[in-house]
Amino acid sequence: MQQDIPVWSETFETGIKAIDRDHKALFEEIGNLADALIKEQGPAEIEQAITCLETYVLEHFRREEGFMIQAGYPGTEEHLRKHRSLERKVKCLRGIHRGGSSDIDPLKLGRFLGNWLTGHILKTDMDYVPYLRGERDDQVPEQTALLNEVNVRVPANKRDVVERFVALLMSDDPMAHEITGLIETFESRLDDQEMAETRKLFCSDD
Ligand SMILES: [Fe+2]
């Protein structure tokens, strides 16, 4: 049964030690969670396995993102979107589990997460490797890589407050981090549609 769940192999080696170590650990965390579900361990054990996976996913993504930004990798933004999408699915998985659902299918879960990781490493991650190794000379300077032009049409009476808000967000004021955190918390509230999609990915069909 578990042989259906993808595991680490040398094919996934990027040659960047910290990344390879993380990827190996992620395969292990997925395996541990599938294992806890297969063995029908108690809710606390399953919750812990989800927490370990979620923590490692976040830690690894932030590390990888830091490397890409530092290297001026031009595909950083698109890559970040893929990370956020998986983060949301793992969060929904936690929501499904906390909601008392016992129909999370270990095989579906292991296959989806394992295949996601496999595909992500081979296609998306491998693309940044030459940049992280300094083998590409079309790197974009760090700031330019992250700066986008945003055009927003706002009512005249809101223009001033929007401009002040943007200036605050772009500043080093600790409040800017606080606001970003608040927005992220707001966005991470579990969305019904996303929960339903995640349920289809991870739960047994009935
Ligand atoms: Fe990645």
C-alpha cells in the first residue's frame, strides 16, 4: 500500500545541500502522516503529524524563497504562488481533520502530496538551480525582482488614505509587518470552496 506513495530518490537531487535535506525531510513527513492514517492512530497523533508536515512545509518554503530572492531568480513570484497554493491545501487538511472527519484517505493524501512534491521539485525547483549556483547571468537585481507596478483607481476621497497606507506598508515601520500579518491571517481563513476541493483530494469518495 505504502509503496504507492512517492519517496525520495537521487533524481530529486538539486545539489544544493540545504534544499535537498529539506526535500528528503518533506517526503518523510508525508510518509509519517500517511502512516499515522493507515495505522488509524488517534486524533492527537494525526494532528501532530499534520503539524509536523505543515511546520516543515512553511520552514522549507521560506528558506527556498529566501535563496531565490537572494539569487535574483526571475521566476520567484510564480514559484511563490505555487508554494502558497500548497500551504492553503495543508491548512485545509488540518481544518478537515479538526472538523472530526475520519474519512481522510491515506493513499489519496500520500499520492497527492507525494506527486505534488515530485512534480514541484523536478519542474519548478530545478528551474532555479542554475541561478542559485550563480551559473546564469540574467539574474534580476533583488529589488527589481520583487517590485511591481500596481495601478489602482480609487475614489478621490480615498486617494490620500490609500497613498498613506501604501507608504506605511513599504516602510520599515514595525506596523508594516503587523499589517501584512493581519492580511495574511485574514486570507488564511479557510474558504468553503477550497475546503471542498481539498476534501476531494484527500478524502475517500462516497
Ligand atoms: Fe519550491
